[in-house]
Amino acid sequence: MNLYGAVDLSGLAASPPAGAGAPGAAGQPTAPGATVPGPLVVDVTEATFGETVQRSTQVPVLVDLASPRSDASATLTPVLEKLVREYGGRFQLAKVDVDANPQIAAAFQVQSVPTVIALIGGQPVPLFQGAYPEQQIRQVLDEVLKVAAQNGVTGVVAGEDEPEAPEVPEEPPLPPLHAEALEAIERGDLEAAESAYTRAVKENPRDAEAHAALLQVQLIRRVDQDDPEEVLARADATPTDVAAQLAAADVEATTGQFGAAFTRLLALVRATAGDEREQARLRLLDLFEIAGPTHPDVAPARRQLASALY
């Protein structure tokens, strides 16, 4: 997994929480195998991410960057939740909804979901993307724990306040074409995944989930072989190059910077006409759907698009 350079967490790592100077508090060294207060699984937001970074100085933190719109995320997260309990709290699982927390996704330069990264002593260690098989995840976790031990991060999460999980009715099986697409994504065959989702939309044009997933796969395929830094530099150097601006907006969207992508494409709509303007308009509509209607930048951008067009 290539994150194209160092991940800067300085903008997200808040000051240590109150009481951090006390023995065993976040940010303070702990004795080997010492108990670290807290739950095994925690939902993390931009407001609480600094505490997670501090927690990683005591116990390794596995960061699950996922989206509720992602089939692969829905498959992977329960596996990670199961493993954090089986490993007896030797790491904490931090779940991040990248749709609701784009700043965290941008900090890690997330290009697809799910993405899993370890935090050890406040430093990110990229692990894998996609719904990995459980056995391979165990091997990855074993290596994470070795690296953590070498860096003196050997605490054990107490698992306090862990509510007993209610019985959840078994989910119905995925539609065949959704399952086919998910399997293709898991083995890294984005072309096959796009084909499966395309057929699913053709069979049922009202299948919103398949349509959204298709747009996401197409977006990932467009940026899959590109270096984001080079794409953005090329766009900055050639502001009138429509293809360069479209590619830069794709890169911004895949790293969670939807606001920047919308701003770039709106400027393109205002500066072009004919087929070029239509390209920018359609790309904006695709990114609106990928970001989702609840994203705070979508509604203002839709209003600006309507104003620019009419």
C-alpha cells in the first residue's frame, strides 16, 4: 500500500486529554503488559482522533477507515471486531466513518475503503486495503504486535464498559451481482467489479447501492495508476487543461477532499462551454453521489452548479 509520502497527523492530534500526566494516562509510558483503561472497540471522529493518537503510545491502535456505503467495509469491520476480542485487548480497534470524517481520510490519504492502518507510538503504519481474508489479517496483526513490542508499546486494553452485543438477525445474502463485484474487489480486479455493478444497474436501474458502488469503482480505476502529487502538480501548472483538472478532482475526491474537488470542477464549469462544460458537470454529479447527500459540501455545491449553469 503506497500512501505517497509521510502522513501528517499534526492537524488531527489534539493535546493529551485532561489527566494525561497521571500514571497510565494516554501519552505516558506503561509497563509491559500493563492494563490500559478503555473499550476494545471505539468509534473515532475528528474531535476525538487526538485521543486515539495518544492512546497508541500505550497500546497499538488498528484504525479501520470505512464507509457505510461500502460492501467491502461491511464485510471487513465485523472480522476486525471479532479479532480484537480474540486477541484479548492487545490492540484497540478505532473505527472511522470516512464520509462523516473527511479530515481523517485526507490525513491518511485514503484512496479506497476499507483501508486499515496501525498507529504505534503515534506513528502510522499502513497495512492493507479491501476486505482481507481473516487468516491473512491474523498474520498482519501478529506482525503489528511484534513491531509494537520493539517500540515498547505493549499495553492491554481493559475492555471496560463493553456492552453485551445484542443478537442481530442474520443479514440476507447479497444479490448475486453484488457478491460477484465484492469478490472481484477483494482480489483486486476492479475491471470485473465494474462489469458486475454495471450489469446490476442494467438489471435494476433503481438499485441505488449498485449505482453508487459503480461510481466509486470507476473513480478508483481512474486514479489507480496515478501518483496524486504529480496529478495535482500538473493541474496547477495547466489551469486551462480540462483533462488535468478532471484528474485532479478525482484525486481530491479519493482522499476525502470533496470540497476541494467540487470547487475545482465548479471553476471548470464556469470557464468552459460545450462538451468541456458538460464533462465537468457530469463529473460533479458523479462526485455528489459518491460523497452522499449528507456530506456538508454537497448541497452548497449543487446550488453553485445551478447558478453557474443558469
